[in-house]
Amino acid sequence: MSTAALLRARTLSEAAKSLGGGGDVEIGLQVGGGLDRIGFRAGGRLTTSQLDAGDYPHVRRLFPESTPIQAVITTQALIEATKRVALVADRNTPIRLSFSEGQVILDAGQGDDAQASEALEATLEGEDISVAFNPHFLLDGLSALGTEFTRLGFTHPNKPVVFQGQHAVDGEPLSYYRYLLVPIRFTS
């Protein structure tokens, strides 16, 4: 039997923490009668939560079928540069990444505000492209990849960007995990 249940990530995380290392986890669902619940049991502990109503969004439709512009960069170098450049950015100020052959330039801040800029080595297939991201969302995605290199796939500066890990700069992108990040529109 197969079914789907929608619950908050926070609920799942808290259930995992409360059950600790209790061994195997039993999961139970109660649906119908106006109250839909999920229960987790392990190591003599039980936790329950109400399920969210509705269906999970069809996120697969958001991923582009192809990405004609692709860049590859060392993941850790991009994480570190993003953290440094973000220091001058206000809380919701985006960081701009401008890709051209052989490099990416990260910029934050403008006008009379504090400004930062840093260049990193990167490979680029396709035309030059500039995108801007919330630095916190960018760091979340890069940190989750867990690979030495990151491939960014672009279709347009204002369309979602696909992040995939890879083990070598000229290797194939790994297909088991993809991170989709929507750029912030910026003025030229």
C-alpha cells in the first residue's frame, strides 16, 4: 500500500530529535473523520502530529528541461567568498554573481553603502550571465551539496537556477540532489 502525507519539516525534525537513537521507527497514519494525524514510535516513545491539508506542490515542474548556460566552480571557494561579500550587505541585500569565461565576480552593496567585490575562477559554457541571490539561500544550497564542485545551470538571468554537485571540474553533475534557487531581480 502506498500513500502520501504532508507535514511540516519542523515537525519531522522535532520528531526525529525526540525519538533519538531509539532504533527502528514505526510510522502510523490516521486519515478521515476530519482529523488526519501521523504518529512516530521508537524506543518506547511516541509522538503524534496533525497532518497539513492539501497536496505537496508539483516542484518538478519548476526545474527547466535544459540549461543552455552552465558554470562550474569550487564549492568551498564560493561559500567562503559569499560569506565575505555578504558581510557588507544589509539583511535582504542580494549578492550579484557575474559569470564570464574563466571567472565569476561576486558583488554586494552599492552607492554610498559599504561595497565588496571578489573574483573566483570558474568555467562557463554559453554566454556571459549575471544573477543576484539572497546570500542566505545561496549558502543553504551550496552547503547542502556536499561536493567539491558545483554546477550552476541557467536559462535566463531572472529564471530559477539549478545547482548540482560534481566531483571533478570537468565531471558529470550528480543527479541525486538538485537545488533550485530563484534569482532576485536587480537593476543594471
